[in-house]
Amino acid sequence: MNLKQRPKPRPLQKLDAAIPRLSPTFPNLGRMQEDARKHQQGYSGEKKIDYFLDNLAPIHTILHDVYLRENNKNFQMDSLAIANHSISLIDSKNYNGTITFNTTLRQLTRSDGKVESGFGYPITQVNNQNFHLQNWLNQHNLGHIPIKSFVAIADPSTVVKVEGSQEEISNYVVHAAELPVRILNADRQFGKKGARKLSDYQIGKTILSKCSEFDIDLFKKYGVRPADILPGVICPDCGWRGMERVYNGWHCRKCHCFSRHAHLKALDDYFLLVKDSITNKACMWFLGSINRGTATRILKTSGLVYNNEHRCWQKA
Ligand SMILES: [Zn+2]
């Protein structure tokens, strides 16, 4: 069973919402765009891995995007597959071109044919995650469970090269399509060595109950203040900010499209970027070009709940 699906990561949600609402001269805009691109590439890779990993869901327990706390430190794992005798920990990597693992220098380089760039060594990363997960399991009386780590390559066209020990790399690194078979084989080996039979569903539930969500503080990371967030309804077709309210919807002055529900995305942006509750006045300001009555009507029909005490609207 798949106990935890993969949502769009919150840092990416925030970046995607903030970037079109910042002034083009905002100092960290370039860095934010680059980070959004990296998050998006990672997220696309993770979803490609999920497609294959979820083949195991009918027989084993799968959790995606697991974020736990151990020894006052948070650690994140892309996916866990809990099988009959072991847990497989999967870190996904999405690179295009050729990647080269050097087992002596413990470094990874990627070449796209023109430029060569260096990355953190994935084997070290996945071993660190393994270490934290082992400690976490120990603390929850699950220390008997063996863990197997994999570095899964999301893009089938990525060429993997090794300088040094091929055996060491092949023990960890696997193309996405082969991941289910490798997990089953590893689990069988643990069984043969006498590892106990696990109640995979129960263990999955325990892990799930302790999961939190990875998030970023836009102010701390990029210096974005609520006052930097520019208001307005963004056109779903052309991306222009500042659609005007017309009867029963929104009109874009730039591409002349009409949208009935473009304000819903704007309200989502407000909740992500400004505050987790919205007043009638703030709604008039953020959606722009609407009067009090329209703001009330919109807030009432946007799936929000009214907080009587604070006289504002919140997400249900
Ligand atoms: Zn438009």
C-alpha cells in the first residue's frame, strides 16, 4: 500500500508563487529562479522514480517524501519501501548527460557534453540518511530492521560511469526501472540471513505518524518580506498580473482571456506567502479592483472557513 503520496514540495510551491509576484529588480530573484529550477528538476525525477517504485505498492508498504526528526536534527528521504524483512531507502537523482562516480576521490561529476560540473557524493548522502534512519528506528524500538540504501537514477538516458570500484557503485546505484527487482532481491537476501518477518503496514503507520513537512522561510532564505509580494490576480493563460473583475469572473487586458476561477490561485498564493488567514480588507487589496461585497462573495465561495473570533477567513 502507498501510505504517503508525494505532494509538490512546499519550497517549490512557495518559490513558484513568489517569483511572479516580485519586482523584476528584487535582489535575490535570480537565485530564487535558479533554486526553483533545481527543485523542479528534483521533483520531476522523484515522480519518475515513484512510477516504478509504486509497482511494489500492492505487496509492500511505500512512503514518499519522508521527513523525520532525530537527535534534534531533521532529515529527509525521497522514498521508503518497507518489505518482508527490510526497509529500502531510496534517494533519487535526476541528471541528464553522463555522470561519473569516482570511488577513490568520492566525488560525482556530470558532463552534458559541454560543461563538467561537480555534485555532492550521493553515496555519502544516502549513507548519512541511512545512519539517521537507523538511529530513529532504534529510538522507536524498531532497531532490528535492516536498511538497504539505493541511489536511483531517474532519467533512463543518463549514462553512469565509474572510476574505481564498479562493485561498490553497483551496490547502490540503480536505474529507476530496475529498482523494484533490486529491492525484492535485497529483501530476499536479508530473509535468508535470518532477518525477522516485518509487519510492514504497522511500521509504515508508525513512521507516517512522526512525519512532518519540509518547508523554507522565504524571509530567512531570500529576504522576501510580505510587503515585497505584489498583489493582483494572475492570468492563467499569459501570466499577466492584474486581471480585472468582470461579471462572474476575471478578464485579462493583455490576452483578453476570461477565467471564472483565477482568484483561487491568488488566494492560495496569499496563504502561502503572506499570512495563513485573510480579512475582507486584505482580500480587496490582494485581488484588486473589487468592492467589499464582491470580496465577501468570493471568500464565501472559495472553500474557506470563517473564524468568528478573529473576523477572518482560513483554509479548511
Ligand atoms: Zn492573459
